[in-house]
Amino acid sequence: MPQLLNDFQQQFPDVWAAYTQLKSACDQGGPLDRKTTELIKIGISAAMEHDGGLIAHVSQARKAGAQDEEIYQAIVLATGLAGFPAALKAFAAIKNS
């Protein structure tokens, strides 16, 4: 975990606890399985050009059984909404992950 995140957690433990509770409620708030939710988060991270989140969600998606082709499609799906440069940036970010 990046040091910045560790520092934030230590300085604002109540905020971090509330955030993780909200994130958990969102993840479990419907019928989608873990792999699907992680693939969606990959597409969102790609569209937002959020490399840290992208790498984290690629890792979580793989742990949930996602194949590289599914991960790549999640990024490609972001292209129409976020543009080609954002998709290329996402591919570069995960190239060695």
C-alpha cells in the first residue's frame, strides 16, 4: 500500500473507516459478482486516468478470476466515453502488472 494512503489512514482513521464501509456497501449492494464489479472499476479507473486504482483493480479482478482479455475489454469500453488517449494510458499502466 502506498505510504500516502498509510499516512491518510493513520491521520484520519474515522474518515477511512467510513470510506471503507461505504465502499463495501456499494460493492455488495446488488447482484453483480466480484469479478464483474472489479471489471467495472477497471473501466472507471481507465476513464478517470486513475493509474493507482487501475492497477489495484486489475489485481483484484485477476484474484476474482478475470482473464487478461476481459481486463483489456473493460479498458477498451472506456475508450468511447473517455477517449483514446485515456485508454492508451490505461494499457500502459497495466502493461507490466
